[in-house]
Amino acid sequence: MKLLDWLKKAQREKFAICQFNFSSSHQLRGIILGALESKAPLILGVSPGEANFLGLDYVVWEVRFWKEKILKDLKIDWPLFLNLDHAKELSLIEKALKLGFDMVHFDGSNLPFEENLSQTKEVKKLAQSFKALVEGEIGKIPTVSSQLYSKQFKIEKSFLTDLREAEIFVKETKVDLLAPSLGNFHGVDVDFENPHLDLKLLKEIKEKVKDTFLVLHGSSGTPKEDLKEAVKFGISKVNINTDLRLAFVKKLEEKICKEKEIKPYKYLAPAEANLRREVISKLSLFNSQGKVSF
């Protein structure tokens, strides 16, 4: 099954396919092993920052090594897909498509609406020639350099996706997926409890763009009850990054700072294992475990 087929299945069966971002081989292995254990479809993501750190060519090589060597040797045909996340430069998007990415996310949310519309159309036209899916974004989903937000951080009403703009955007760009702003943000609050999502707005957006798959960004820290409801109301894909980073770093800090461990395999292995447990927990939360048979 292709990614499009899996998204249709997710929408039909009311579960969400998880996208987990990675920026190291250890994170990648933890993510894949967690998905395998959960028997869940998986989207791997790299942002421009992560892609520049690893190198797009290396990202593709490593994912292919898993798909065409390790999993093939195990006789497992796994639904494992690759997405360029939050890309803003057409040159990077084009390179990713040429290398074989299954989908690209063009983030024009900080642009004026008409400019976002125009550039997303261009990305969609380019992606079609590679038979890749395109995710667009409207409304502002804030982020900062820090992983943790202070309680002073507030979501402005103007950040939320405008219902009419969402309808026009999807109709004119023909994007396959749309990431709306519902009060979500990238990162987690210092008390690890982000604000509630605007589920009413989500329901209204889905009614306007019935045939477009909706994506939830900034899922780390969002109240669990909101996440479950969001899937019921039409979210077919969720992006998780910060929670995985925190799980990984927590064990690194414990082993290196508290236990003074200096052997990489003795601090990287538990960090990877802790990340894998977080992956399994998220896949269970979004009801995507057990969807793959092997």
C-alpha cells in the first residue's frame, strides 16, 4: 500500500498515522523498532534543520538501508514513509523529491495568504511529477528555539486557521494534506500540559475540506483527551518530535551527568530504549498499533 492508501485507511478507520522526526541514527533506530513492535505504519520526518545536520542524501540512504536491507532480510514489507517537514525553500523541496521522499510539507504559514497560496501551488505542481504527496499549512503554529515554553506563552486568536481561507486554500492548491492551527504549538509547556485544542474549529474545517487529510502539528504536550477527540474529528496524521527528544535527552542526562558514564554505548542504548518506549506509547494513543500484518 502507498502512503495515500494508508491515509485513506486511517481516515476510514479513525486512527492517525504518526510522523516522528529524527536527527540521529540512534533516534531513527528507536523509532523504527518501536513501530515494528507496535505493528504500526510509520512516517519518518526531517525538518530543514535536521536535514541539513544529517544531509538529505544520508537521510535517504539510511532509511533505504532499513527498508531494503534490514527489513527485507527479515522478510518484512513495512509501510515506512519519508517526509520533508516544514520546508520553506523550493530548492530543498526539489532535492528531497529527486531523492525519493514520499511527501513534502511546504510551510508558508508565515507568508501573506495569497503568497502562501501561490507558492504551495508551485510545490504541488513539482511534487506531482514525482508522484509525491504535499502537505500545506495555514494559520500560525508557533515555535521557539527552546523545547519548553513558559506559562507566559499565549496562543493569539489571530493564529488560528480561518475557516474560509482553509476552504479556498485546499480548493486552489489541491494539497493532499492540510495542517491547521487549532491552538497547538511546537514544544511543551513547562508543566508539560499544553492548552486545549479548538476541537469545534477542527470539526468545522473537516466539514469544509472533506477529501483532504488533516494533520496535527505540535502534538507533544497536548492533553491526551484532546488528541483522541482530534482523531475522531478528522485528524489522520500527527507529528511528534519534542516528546521524543525529551525522552532521549532525559536518559542521556541521567547517564552522563548523574552517573558520569563516558562509554557511548552505555548512555546511547538506554536513551534509545527510552525513546522507543515513548514511540510505543504514542502509537497506542493514536490507535495505530496492530494495523500492519506480518
